[in-house]
Amino acid sequence: MLGLACSKTQKAPPPPAPPSAAVSSAAASAAPFASAAAPARGLVLHLERHIGKRGDALSAGLYRYTGAASHGRMWVARVLPGKAHIQLLPVSRPRPLADILKGREPRGDYVAVNGGFYDKERPMGLVVAGGQPVAPLRKRGGSGVFVMRMGHPAIVHRDAYKAKKPALALQSVDRLVDSGRVLVRARPGLRRDARSAVVIDAEGAVLFAVAFDAQAAFPLSNDAIRMSAASTTSGPTLLEFARLLVRDLHARTALNLDGGSSTSMLIRIGKAHLDVIARHATINALVADAR
């Protein structure tokens, strides 16, 4: 959801003392995503759990992150385009992620993340779903477009988008990474929010990633978390998030999705049924399922 007003930032509780290494040696050898070590500067990832194997069509890594001003969780789903099907599910008005999938859930394993930004209950930019245009390309809709054409994913600048008959296309605000380089500028006053992104890593895998501060997460169970009002006032800055994507997830390109109170994710892999439930809603959903 497009936030036009900035609330006063809530003071986050002090982060827990991190262990001596960003990821333990045992976890690092099994971790499907994160690098084995991270510098003290910025946010540091700690692997909690991984689901599936790196060569699977779908796998996931669940992390906690620590930093000077925010500590919380980061969930990452990894999709291999050659083994999985990626689609965009649009809706006529903003709805919770689970409601968007209701009646359209893929059979078997799947992962899903909230889509792009919306304004006045309409997508702010380009949406192509199932090869059919849903909303047009708009300059205000953001600088980046995630596109799937003939099974190949790409994240391109809005002005370079020329895909012919894409299976899906999603414009959003804004590109975070290009050619392995962080595009977010360091400047004072970067706001803190829960975050979500679609990423293409160095191996060509597509990642769905969400990150949120501990104070924004209200646990409903061991496997379900509901976002609170703090999802729009706490969490990583956009720069911190982009740096994590490059350093730890080896992002080559990345596109910011609608975060804050729209941050949401579903993971259904084997016996793992995990939910990040948004405080509000989203206008569409990116979904990947094993072929």
C-alpha cells in the first residue's frame, strides 16, 4: 500500500547480543542462501532454519537479523525457473494474500509473496498476468519491471521494458539492485519499514524475500506471524535491505515490492506451512509452484 504520511518512528528494543559468527559453521554448510560470514557493519543474518534443498524447485531459508537500530526476521523463498512455474495473480481490489490465492492455490508445494504498490485500490504500474495486460506501464509506477518471458526471468528498468508477449510483468517502486550493485543512495532520514522484494540471484534463481522488525511481528503460532502497526515504522531501511540482498543473497538484480503494512508471504513446502500475514492488503500476488 502506498504510504503518503510518515508516522513517528517507534523506538526499537535493544537487539540481542549476536553470536560470534553471523552463521554457525554447521548451519553455513547447509544454508541454501546466506554467506558464511558477514561484516560487523550494517545488518547481520543468522540462519534459523532451511527448508528443502538448493537444487529443489522450491526451497526456503528462515533467518533472524541483528543491527544497531533494528532486529527481526527475514524469510527467503528460492525458486528455480527451470523446475518451477511463476505466475502473477491479480485482483480487482486490494485483498489479503491468502484471499488472493483462495480457489487458485497451486496443487502441491508453492510459495507466494505480496505484489506491487497500489493507489486508490488500483495498481500503480504495469501488470501483465497470464499473458494478458491488466494495468498499463506508468512512470509513477516505479523504475523497475519484473518480467517472465518464455520461462526466463528478468528485472529491467521501466524505460528498457520492451518484452513481447510476456507471461507476466510487474512494475514496482523501485529497483534496489542492478548488476550486483546497490542502487539505493545513502542519505539521512531513510525510513524504516517491513520490506519485501523479488530478486534474481547470481545463479539465475528467483528469490521472494521479506524482512520485518521483531516489534512488528505478532506470533499467532510457531509458523504464523501477523504484522502489527509497527510494520510501517520499524524494520530495515531500504539501503540496509538492499545491502543484505547483495551481500548475503548474492542478488544480481532486485525489485522492491509493496512493503510496510502490505508485507506478506506464504510458504507451502512439504510439511512446512508458514505465513507472514499483512496488517493490510495487497493488490496482486507473485506465486511459484513446483512443476
